[in-house]
Amino acid sequence: MYDEILDRKILLIDDEIELLKLIETVLKKEGFRRIIKATNGLEGISLCKSEKPDLIVLDIMMPHIDGFEVCKQIREFSFVPIVFLSAKSEDVDKILALGLGADDYVTKPFSPKEVAFRIKAHLRRNIYIKNELSLKEEKISFGNVIIDLHKGEVVKDNELLSLTPREYTLLSYMAKNSNQILSKQMLCDAVWGDDFEGYDNTIMVHIRKLREKIEADPSNPKHIITIKGLGYKLIKEV
């Protein structure tokens, strides 16, 4: 799997040329071979469409079109994992980024080597999920929602839903463990591969987004239920 990870294509989007060069240098030292760069948001969106990268590292503070808007536009046509880099450390910015479909958020100043390790972790998890799903064909249904684990698709009322990779992983994990209380730590372990500390807002954002996409009334959910003080539960039959 290690060579498979290093062969993945990485797109770096940042208007700071020196930072782009630094991250590229570190990634190459870690063994990554396919790195492409964009110095503004519009160029980044164009490269994402033409090059189809396996992961994007995206800065927020850029002229003309910021990282938030870049992420929003990319999510209209791609589920590629996105790791935000930002000097903004406020929770509201992290929540906005994750709510727009980002998969990770790293605040400046940061260690470029840490960014490289995070990239490897995201790619490793995505490869594992794809390999796992390719081994079997299985569908899980609840209410008017069908999760096709083989195709990696979620359909509601015969219409394909647009989910981010993280939203899909979270929903499929909860569906596989339906009618069971899943703690936030369990969700972090299964979906983010990390300890729960600091992920409270991240989990809430993803749960809210899933409810908006699958529940008839997101403010009064029937399937993805909060168990106060314990975690969440996906109920198949209502």
C-alpha cells in the first residue's frame, strides 16, 4: 500500500510561492512523485478538473477567490479529499471549512512534515476504504435511503446524493452499526482515525450535513438520532 500512497497525485493551491516550494520539497522527500501546483483559486479549480488529483492542499487567504469558495466550487464536481491550510484558527472558520466539505484543517504556523503525515493518513484511509468496498457487494437501506457499499453511492428517493468522502464514510459506518449507540470516540476512530479530543465541532458539522441530506425534517431527525451524553445512533426502522 505504501507505494500506492506515494503514487497518488497531490494538488497544492496557495498564492505564497515560497510556501508552495517548501511543501513540495517536503512531500518529495517523503517519496511523493506526482505533485502539481496552482498559485490562485481559479487555476486550482481548473487543474482539479483537468488533472483529477487524489488530494488537495488548499490555502484560505488568497486574492480574487478565497479557499472557501474554491472548496465550494470543487465540491460541485469532485469528492477529492481537501486539507485546508490557514492562518485562521477560530472555530467558526474551521466549522465553515468542514461544512463546505473539507476533510482536514491545519492552522499556520505548522510543520510541513506534519502536513505530509496528514496527507498520507487521508490517502491511506481512502485506499483502504476503496479496497474494502471492492471485496464485496452490499447494500444497506433505511427509510427511503439506499447505501451501495460496492459503488460507494447513496441514493434517496431514486436520486443520487452528493456526499463528501467523509460524510459517506460516516454514514456507511453508522448504517453498518445501525440501532447501536456510537460514541464520538468510536466515530473518530472509524472515520477520522484519530482521538476524539478537538473533534466535537467536526462531528457535529458532519452529522448536521448528513441530516440535511437524508432526513425529511433535519431539525427533527428520525434516523440519525442524538443520544445525549453518549453519542449518536442510526435507526433503520422508524
